[in-house]
Amino acid sequence: MRKEYLTGEINSGLIKEGARRIREDTVLAIDLSDVRKEFGKKMENLDYVWDGSEGEVGRGYWVCEVVGAEVS
């Protein structure tokens, strides 16, 4: 099984499961962040990311996380 196919299947399942829990008054918090891989030289798809903790650009991965919460 190709990993691209597996990733797509996992993402589809997560979206379907999450969509069942989102209501009109659900608060969605979006976190656009990064994970720095300072010593990763041969890792796939490394990109340049802004490391806010260090105040500099480094190699790593972009991360997009969404968290839903009920107001009540």
C-alpha cells in the first residue's frame, strides 16, 4: 500500500469524525506553527520556518492544528 493512499484515508477519516462534532456555536482555534528540526539534514520535505522562540529562520516543518471547543 502506498503511503500517499494511507495518508489520504487517515485524513478523510479524521475530517468525517471531526465534522460530526462541530456545531454552529463551536469555537475553532487555529494554530499555525512550526516544528524545527535543527539537526535534520536528510529528512523529507524540510522547509524554512520561522522559529519564534529563537527569533530566527531554521529548517523544519509547518504545522496547522485546529482545536474545537464548546462554549458551555
